[in-house]
Amino acid sequence: MKKTIAVTFLFVFISSCSIFSSLNSNTTIKPNDSFILGNNKHGKFKVTLKNISNHELRIFMAPISGGTHSPVIVVPNETVKVKADKNTALVIENKSSEQANVTLKVTGDIGLSMGYKN
């Protein structure tokens, strides 16, 4: 009986701690600007991104060692899921003359830098 209670407690404790390994954000990106997530040394992470703007956005991966790859166009109201490798940033480009908004749910390594670049 004690073993069952201990296992149950451990399961509940571990499950409740899992909320700390995710990040939720509503992010605004100015016209002709980019939001960069993870432009620092970090482990792998996953992002569920929803474009809640009235125009399309471009996202791509940018390893901190240089270069870019895996571009994706995200149309209005579309949700995409992307996986970022270790030491690779996710760049969200707003090439529009209007402000852009996205919702982000990040899991995995959440020790990520966040910043803007025009």
C-alpha cells in the first residue's frame, strides 16, 4: 500500500512539474521586422505557432553557427509545428507593412534568448 501511494505521489509530482518545461506567448512583430527565438546555445525545442495576423509570415531555422534552412510560409490562422535542433534559432519574419501577431507554445529546452531584428 505504501509503495502504491509513493508511486502515485511521484507520478503526480512529475506531471505537475512538466508545466515548467513549456512556454506560452502571444508575440507581436512590427512591420518589416523579425522575431528570433533561440539565438543562443541551447538544446532541442519544439514550437507550435499560430499566425493570428491578416497576412502571411515566413519562418525558418538559423543555426547559431551560420546559414538558414527549412523555410515555411504560414498563412493567416494557420498553425504549424516545428522542431528546432540544438543551437538553432527559429526566425519569424514579418515582411508586411502591418503588425503581425503569433501565439507560440514552446516545449523542450526553454532557456532560449528572444529578440527582434529588422
